[in-house]
Amino acid sequence: MEEPGKHDWQDNGEARHIGVRLECGIRLENVYVPAGGDIPDRKENPKFGQKLDFIQRMTRWSESLNEPTIIVGDFNVAPLECDVWSHKALLTVVSHTPVEVEALTRLREAHDWIDIGRKFVPAPERCFTWWSYRSPDWTKNDRGRRLDHMWASPELAGHLKRHEVLEPCRNWERPSDHVPLICEIEA
């Protein structure tokens, strides 16, 4: 790996992004989009506004990309109706509100990103990457969301070979509420 770099999309110095250029010439960007608090209103909840501003800064960066890039991480937004256990129940819950979905859609469209997860697990198939710790048995009610994403620049489309969500990891002793994703790319 070479040319490490980071963007201050949070605009306050917090380390929520790191990127590198791989030997094969692909940029790999890893990001953590702020969760946004519990109230989906910019005026009542400054954290929600920070999240939307963060995504907007990512969108401006995305518009000027001129090299093959893969961006991965916890985007904290489940964009599709089938990316959550109940679209209707979560429409007013941070991570699936219309304003967040619209912001993430603008980000995706700014570079014509390929949503690798949905390339290999097409909607409306179930594809969750996160389950709350608040659920006593995450498998019983399966109230998951797809908050973790891997996106690729359009020029990498023919090189994407496989994508896997490692859902069994959620059963590990003291697991994360997120599960790992794997993507195989042929250079």
C-alpha cells in the first residue's frame, strides 16, 4: 500500500476516514459515516445535521474522482426498502429516513458507484450487515439493516468477482453488531 491519505469529511478533525493506493493502482477508501443520533431532525439534533453534511462532503469529493476507487465502510444508511427488516417501521428511524436515503443516493450517483453488495445480492433479496445489541436473540426476530457497504468505480465493474456477507460472525462470543464483508476483485 502506498500514498496514505484521509479526508476530513466530518470537518472537525475526527478520524472517520483513511485511504490508500494499492499496488495494482486502485484507491481503497475506508469510511465511518456518523450514526446521526436518535432524532432525524437537523434542528433538534445537531448530530443528524453533521451526518447529512458529512455525506454531502463525500458527494463533492466523489464528483471529482478520476481513478479506479473502492469505498467501503459503515455508511450508517440502509438505502433500499429491502435493506431493513421493516421499511414502514423504520421510515422515521435514523439510518433509513427518506432524507438520508436521498443523500446517499446523490453520493452514489455522483460517481456512478457500483453497489457491490447489491450487484451480487440483487434487491429485493435479504442482505443485512447489522443487528442491534438490544435484541436478546438477533436470529429470532432478524431485525437487521444493511448499513455496511462496498462500492466500486464503474471502470472496476468487470473486475468484481465475488461478494460475501459473513453473517455467522454475528454469533461469535462478544461479536460486533456489524458483520464483515468480503469482496474479491480480479486486477
